Amino acid sequence: MLETVFFDLFAGLSVIAGMGVVLARNTMHSVMFLIFCFFNAAGLFFMLDAEFLGVIMILIYVGAVMVLFTFVVMMLEINTARLREGFLQYLPVGGLIAIVLMIEFIGAASSGVFTSGAMATAEHLPQQVNNTVEIGQILYTKYLLGFEIAAIVLLVALVGAVVLTLRTRKDAKYQKIAAQVNVRKEDRMRKVRM
């Protein structure tokens, strides 16, 4: 009974946070909603006895990826007024897609697959089973190629975020190292007779 209450709480808050990501007008608010969604997903992993995945979700996604997102969003200075100019032009297509998705959701919910008798319940593993060892054995044997590809994709995303934030600004002052090294004493000092 208590597990069902916590599952409903975490799942409901995840859905609300996901809607907040999409519907928030401010980009920073979307990032904060995404962080909240990740915390709730980690709570769901904890409930399924996947503590390793829950901790990784908090450490990697919230601790690293979302900090990167936050810095990129703050440094890009996105002009939201210009992004909203074509909103009405895409509204009919977006509305049609939303209606089709709603029909699919209603059809899936009423199909009988999600009734309590048809769904498998998650059973808790015995105490001697170590989640971290099991995940490591599968990850580094069966799914090694996918793991390496994911690492390369994350590296490319990191480099791309750094490249996006590097730009020269006209109102900023930069050092000219060659000019500083080549300066002479006569250029900087002047004798004044008193």
C-alpha cells in the first residue's frame, strides 16, 4: 500500500515536471523542472531496488549534465521573443499531433494491458544480489559497444557546448600578450621634472 502511494507520488511529480519543462516560458525554469524530473525518476529507481541507477541518475544527470545545461543556457542569451514569432504558424500541426497522441494514450489506457491483473509486479531481489555487480557484468560484456558509443556522444556534446559558448565580444577587453611582452621601458615611463 505504501509503495503504491510513493510510486504514484514520484510518477505524478515526474509527469508534472515533464510538462513544466515543455510549457515553461523561461529557459532556466525549464532546466529546473528537468532537474526536478530527474530527482523523481531517481526515486522511482530506488523503489525498484535499483539503488545504483538512482544514485547515478542524481550524480551524473543532476550533478553534471544539468550543470552543463544551466551554464549553456545562461551563456547563450536566447532571444525568446524571436523564438515565439512563428508559434501560430505551427499551432495547427502541433494541435493535430496532440490530438493523435491523446487518442493513442486513451486507447492504450483502455486496452486492458494496464489493469492490476495483467501487469507484472516488481519483486524485490534477495539480499545477496548486488545490483552494481550485476549491472557492471552486463554493461561491460553484452552492451560494451553501446556503452562506448554513448560515451563518445557525451564527449561530442560536451565539446559542442564549449564551442557554442566561445565567442568574441566587441564590448570585452582582451589581453594582447605579444604587445605586453614587446613593450619598452620608454613606452611606459616618463620623466617629469618638478
